Amino acid sequence: MREIGLIRWFGGYNLRTKKMNDFGFIRDNKGQDIYFNKGHVQCKLKELTPGIGITFERGVNFKNDREQAIRIKLLKDENDREIFYDFFNSKIFLELNLNDRSEILINIDENDVINTWSNYEEDLKIIFLYRLCADNKEFKLIEKINEENEFIRAMLLLYWGKINNCNNEIIIKKAFKLFKGFIEIKNRDLKIASLNNKYNKEKNKSFIIEFVKMCTQEAKESEELRKLLDMLRAQLLK
């Protein structure tokens, strides 16, 4: 039976043996740690960083007759929808990294995302909206969510325009005002996380600009769009 968990740590230099460790520990859904060896990993070892979501089975280490994790697979490689719900309803959900949490939200029902939206931090909302846009997935969020954060509201508005094929100058102008209000009037320091794997083509904060371009690719190039992109480049790529 497959279980869910996250990587607590893996590898690293061992001062006692003067070698690199070939083992690590997983935290299961009950908060307990379970040992695993690299021989039971079904992904690239460099991907086993703390906070990465995984699924595994339990087995026995025949050298010491102790329990260990086997057949370890990354969450992002799963296609069983029930697995995503197991993570969503688990104790370890908040310990997962942002990319894995956004992966979970992408793979569950829209209403479940909406009902828990107010619990999510700014960075998770930003990455999740980027993922929706990049994956061309339609969630009718803006019509059902009361979002106070102006930066997120701007992203929701642009995403709404994309999925409804109506990203015109009025929407772009409204998004500009919301982004500008957040960045300049509130003078907030944006803490936008980098994205991993296929979403990390540009470093740091530049994927926000890619989000805007994806949302407005069907719109005619206009002065309003140029103003929006120039403002974001100036503020996010310092």
C-alpha cells in the first residue's frame, strides 16, 4: 500500500565515514521519520531535497531487520488523483515546498481550492496562478473568491481575461492599477519564489512577466500593455 510523505533530508557528507551518505529520512503523514536508502529511489537523487513530496511503500531492511521506505516516487510523477487528495488533507501539506503544494492544487477540484483559498500565503497563490495559466487549465476563481491582495487580484483579473478570451485594454489597465497600487502605494517588498523544473526557464521574479505575456498573448500590443510590462520589469527585475 502506497503512503504519502516528504523528504526530511538525504545525502550530505558524513564526517564519521568521510563519505557521502547514500540514505536519508522521510516524514510520513503521522509525523514519524522512516529511513530510506538511495537504492529504493525511483527518481534522480538530486531531486530529493527537503520538503519534496513523495509516495512510498514500507519494507524491511534485511541487514538490521528494521522498517524502511521502498519504491519511493516523487509527487510530481504521480497520476492518481486520490494521492493528491491524500496530500491535500494531510498533516504534512503545509511542510511541502511551494511547487508541490501548487501541484496538489492543480490536481484537485476547483471548489476545494476556492474553499481553502484564504488559508494560502501570497507566494503559493502566485505560483498556483502561474501554473494554471501555463498549463491552460480553467478555474473560475475570480467569480468566487474575495481576494484583498492587489497583486493577486491583478493576476486573477488577467487570468480571467485569458480563459474568457477577452483580455482587452480595459482589463490590462485595471491590472496595471492593481499592480502599481501594490508595488508603489503600499511599498511592499515582493517575496516571489523561484519555480523549479520546467517552470524555471527564467530566474527569480521574471516568471511574473511571463505570466502577463501568456495571459495577454491574444491581445493586440498596446500602450497599456507596454506600460504594464515596463512597470513590472522595473520593479521586479531590480
